[in-house]
Amino acid sequence: MRFFLILILIFIFIFIFIFIFIKNFYLRLIRLISKKIITMFKNLEHLGIAVNSIEKSDAVFSALLGKTYYKTEAVESEGVTTAFYDGGNVKIELLEATRPDSSIAKYLAKRGEGLHHLAFEVDNIHERMEELRSKGFRLLNEQPKKGADNKLICFVHPKDTNGVLIELCQSILEDEEE
């Protein structure tokens, strides 16, 4: 009789242990999955605004923000000059075309000055690109390319994002530079 009682107690202990282990395993898995989804984008990194002239637009944005841009940069591969403003939690990037065949020149010709894109910072641009592809989003680049402000960038087709051009950007670390 005592043997059966000890055996039953052992089975109850094993059952409780397995139940707690499985419960904790699934809770950890759910937290990991939700954290992965929530952290696909770290934050809104900048707003890209297409302008005809950075010099003329500086008067507007300096008046709005109380300061001028802190940096300009030519991105030859994209045919643009950029100017960055500190907008508090989000940077503002003005984009001026330097070539008539650049995407910014085409955008300005078709739509005029205005909001061009939203840029989201990511930790691993290659993983995010693959993740977005697997969800059916079309990307405008097969591989990330070097953009302004020491970033790797990639764009998501605006037809897949309700007409909004989305940029993924990842800071380039010194050991990642080629």
C-alpha cells in the first residue's frame, strides 16, 4: 500500500514538473515571438522630404525648428544632396536632386515638393528585408545600399504600403564598411 502511495506521489510530482516546464516554455516562446514582431522596427529614424532647393527650404525649416541643418551630404549613387535637421525625437532629411534622372527629380516632376518617405531604423537590415519579402512585400532593392548619414538602406514599394514609401535603415558599423 505504501509503495502505491509513493508511486502516485512520484507521478503527481512528475506531472506538476512537466506542466510547469511546458507552461514556462510556451510563455517564453510567446514573449520571444511578440518581441520579435514588435521590434521589427526600432523607431522612426527620419522623415524624408523632397525639395527643389535645400538652400530655399532651409529658410522654412530653420524658422519652424529654430535651427538650421546640422549636416549636408551628397549621395552620388542616388543623385541627391541631403540636409539633416534635428527634429527632436526624429530627424528631418531634405532631399534635393542633383541629376535629372534621379528618383527625387522624377518624384518632384510628378508630385512636387513634399513628404517623400518614412525611414525606420532596424538592427539587421538583411533579416528585415527577408522577413518583409516572406510577408509578400515588394522591395525596391535586392540588396541594401549605402545611403546618407552612414546608413545601409532599402525601400519597400509604396504600392504595398498604402502609397507611402518606407525606408529601412541600419547604421553602418566600422567593421561593416567595405
